[in-house]
Amino acid sequence: MKINGIYSKPGDTVVTVTDQTHAGDVVSYTSEGQQVTFVAVNDVPKFHKMAIEPKKKGETVKKYGERIGVALKDFAPGEHVHTHNLGSREED
Amino acid sequence: MKFKGYRRSDGRVGVRNHVVVMPGVTCAAVAAKKIAATVPGAVYMHNPNGCAQTPRDTAITLNILSGMIANGNVYGALIVGLGCETIQEEMYVEAVAQKTDKPLHYIALQKSGGLKGTVDSGVKIVQELIQGAEICRRVDCDLSDLILGLECGGSDPTSGFSANSVLGAASDAVVDSGGTAVLTETPEAIGAEHILRERGATPEVGQRIYDAVKNNEKLFLDLGMDVRSANPSPGNKASGITTLEEKSLGCIHKAGARPFTESYSYGDMIDKKGLMFMDTTAYDVCSTVAKVAGGAQVVVFTTGMGTPVGTAVAPVIKMTGNRDTYKNLEDILDFDSSASIYGEKTTEELGGELLEYILRVASGERVKAEINEAFDMAINQFASYC
């Protein structure tokens, strides 16, 4: 299956899609040699992030193996992750 | 690995052989521009300041401008002042003399018979400088003679994954060969300062970098302002970068994986070898200029969305990991690293190709910013003009 997601480091809770992705599309990426697939829950623009782990409001979101912010609301794997549900601080 | 560069009498190495014409104050820019435009081979370098600044900002302006002139890429310079401005002739002469012994001339418009008299005098001086520059020949130089500036701007998510990582691989190769690379843009280390602290060659250097990042955010908070309200930019966000931490973690990939040898203040001359940090603003032009003032002869500038920025003194190589951007904006971009996004080439392979290209540019190949004459200039300041 075509690889259309970038998983950068162990611990990441999001992947970056390399194509314009629509709800229902399969996103496939490689994690430590294994191919993993998720179904996009909603549209994810090219090079935007998609959750691969469920997050509760206030929980840490990771990319590059590091904290990039906290969930501003609950979200599920396959959901688009951007300014509507991710911020530097919980009060953002 | 070698390149063909110019060895200067002050010990520095250049990759260009510029004769620079610079206004001593913006008010005299019209004369400096006319002089540079009259003499083939001369290059006009803008100066946005020169007057009506606090002593602290005047010192910063002088440090940057004297650093630009002292850069190895410059053979010699003419400063065209107005006459009544804050930064007087002797201040320029002294600031430049502290850094280099290269030819420097100064004329003031108010003492040179107006615009025509100033241009006539300036043209004669610049013609003589060009004759001196033409005697210089390129000779074999080593990677250890190179100071490589690491810059990013107009970033998108491909910047962290591709362009910055590929530049990081090239930076590591330069450092491993005894050369120098310099990371700047302090606000774009916010969220990644803990990683930079661990990468200090000594705990003290790591702590100084960490403190620079923490102090940067505090400086603005103390003034009631939030750096994060301006960064990431609207374009960064539209492209998919959500938070400043995410942007910063992508940014620092430019600095590869080597330890930081030293941490410098804004625009200070880089006097050591290895990987360096310099405390600068995230404003691309300001930050690029600071590295060149610090001695960088070549800057590699990564971008996601594209930018034409360049400097009058140093070639600024523009690279992107976004294939669409490269195709759409090829007349302002030099290097496409997007093959690493699609698994067609590894970061290391592309880093090797980038290094070869950097050496070609160092040996004289012109980059798009030079062809386009994108000679931008900005200098950071703390207070407004007074």
C-alpha cells in the first residue's frame, strides 16, 4: 500500500499526511519497519497532521518524539489535528 | 573537500569579491545607489539606520554594518554619509578597523558639493577599489575555511522533515571537516530549548543557549507581549504548522546533530570553529544579515512556501522540501530536497548533494537571489527611532 503518512519518531501521537486526504481515505505510514494504516475520520489537508492516538483535553501531543502542545479538546485517531484542537497551552 | 575562494589580508576567506557601496545613513541612500549603479561590478548594500537611535541600538547597527564590511566576501567598501547623522565617519572607521584592515573609504554628501559632487567623488573611489579587487584571484580553500549560515523562513511541515534535515546533514559534514555552521533565530527555538541545552559542547555553553531562548520569550512577556501571537505566522498555520513548539522542533533540524561549540550575541564575529548558536530575532532578513555580519560567507535558507530573500554580501541558497513550491517558484529557489519526503532518496544522500552544491556556490556559481539582485537588509533594534 502506498505510503502517504510521515511518522517521525517513536512516541509520536500524530502523523503528517503527504497527500490531500479525505474522510474515509486510508493513511499508511512506516513505524519502526512496520507498515501501519489508519482511516481518516475527516478531511486532512496535504502536510497537515492526523491523530494516531486518542487524546483527552489537556493531554500532551507529540511529533518529532517531542511535545508540540496539548489537546484543546478530546479527539480520536484519524482526526485532523490543528489549531482547532491543539495549542501550546490549554488556555489557547 | 575544497572550494576556490579569496584569501584576505586579515586572514578571512571570501567566496565573493565584492566592492560594497553603503549609505552611512538612509538619508544618503540616493547618492550611494547612484554611485553603485554607475560603476560596473560595484554592489549597493542598503543601510536602514545610521541616525536617531538610542546608544544601545546605535552600537548594534555599527556592529552589524562593520561586520558586513568585514565579511570575507568583501574586498573593500565606500560609505556615503550625509554629514550630520549620529554615526559619524570616525565611528564607522573605528568599528571596521577593529575587525579588518581592508580598504574602507568615507565621503559625506554635505561636504562633497551636493548629489552630483558626491556621486562624482564616489565613482572615482569605487573605480579604484574595483581595480584593486580585480587583482585578487581565487585559490584553493578548505571546508574548514567556510562559515555556513543556517536559516529558515516561510516554513511549512516539509521544512522540518526534509529541507532542515538535509541541511542538518550538510552542516554536520562541514563541522566534521573542521568548518563552521551557525544556527540563529532564537524565538524559533522556543519549545526546543531543552534539546539545545543538552547539545552544548560544555554544560556552560548549553546553559547559555537555553538562557538565550528563555530570556527571549521573557523579554516580550515583560513588555506585555506574547511571541506566540506572531509566531507561527498565518502562512505557517495554513500550511499545517500548529504551534511554535512544533515549528521550533522542525527548525533545529537545520543544525544537524553536532554539539554547539559557542553561543554568540546578535551579529558578533564568529571566532571559533564548529557548530555555533547566535542569539537573533526570527525575522528572516534580520537573522540572515546577522549571520553574514558574524562572518558567514554562504547562507542556506530553507523554505516551505518560498521566499526570494538575499543579501548584498553573501549568496543565500534557497532550498525547499515542498515539491509543489519548487515547481511553482523555481525562479527564486535553488535546491529541491523533496525526494526525501517521498522515500526516493535518503536525507544523507541529499545532504551530500547539497554540500557539493554549496561548494560550487562557494567557488563562484551564482544563486537565484544573486541573479535576481535580492539584496535585502534589516537590523534588529530594541527601541523605536528617537
